[in-house]
Amino acid sequence: MNRGQMSSWHAPDLLAISHKRRASELRACLSQVDHVRFKVPSSTPESLPSSVEDLIEIIGGSGFNEKIQLERAGITLGSIKQLADLLGWTLADTLEAIGSPATLRFSRNGVRVTGLPCMRCVELIRTVLLVRALYRDTASNEFAPDRWLGRWLASPALAFARQRPVDWLDTPTGAEYVRHVIQAIGAGAYL
């Protein structure tokens, strides 16, 4: 190139050439690794649980594959409404507890909650399972373990620095601690 040709190149032209080259290099890289993809097990909404009792059965006793499918696909709003009824909570309180926006309560029942709110809902269901197992023999018309759990989770407790236990379900360690305290209460400890 001679000096006259160099002066005809402008900075925006060089920038455009640079971006085109980067884009073509990126396309070439992507085409080489296109065959390396992870296959996620497909699941249709019909094969996923639609009731809270089905969720409890999957989380409590199924194999890892079903649990992973559930966690990836999410939990329907209809199941979350049933969980709220089971605990004696409002839907808005339940959505707040799992970290979903309260405006979700105006959505259709088939809407799926995924991500961190789904994981928090799974932790809440695991806690329901624990209480049901601990109080299986004492369940009667006078004592409903699910309702007791709902009241207990929503009330500040000394074991949680005067915070509500439900506020501790937002992390795996917090959820484990909540279940530990419930087991201690079931064994007769005063916390």
C-alpha cells in the first residue's frame, strides 16, 4: 500500500473491518463446537406434577432423575396455591416466602415458577415432609401438622434470633437449620 491509499482509510472503516473479522471468527468457533451440547431430558407439562401432593411424593421418594426434572421445569402456580392452603397461608405470603413477586398471584395456574423461587418451594416441601414424618402418629382432628408448620414458620422464634423460620429457608444452610430445629422440637427440646 502506498501512502495515498493509507490516507483514504478512516478510523470508522478500520473499526467496521475489525468487528466483521471478530464476528466471522466467532461464527467459525461456534460452528466447530456446535456438536458439543448438553442434552437436557425433555419433559412435557403433562408429565410433571400438577398437585402439591404429587410434588410431595416426588420430592420425598422418587429418584434423582424425577427431582432434577421437577427442579428444571419448575413448579406450577396451582401447586403453590395448594401448598399455601395446606400451610394455612395466603398465596401472597407463600409467594413472598419463596421469593416470587406477589403480582404472580394474578397469573394463570399453569404458570411455572422456576429458578431460586422453585428451589425455595422445594425446601419448603422438604420441611413439610419432615413434619409429616415426625408427627405421623399424632395427626388427628385436634392436631394438623401442616397447619402447625405454617404457623410455626410464620412466627418469630428464639432459635432464629427472633426472626421467622420461613425467612431462613432462602439458603440451603438455612433450610437445613430449620429442619434441624424441627427435629429437635420433635425430640422434645425447647428452642
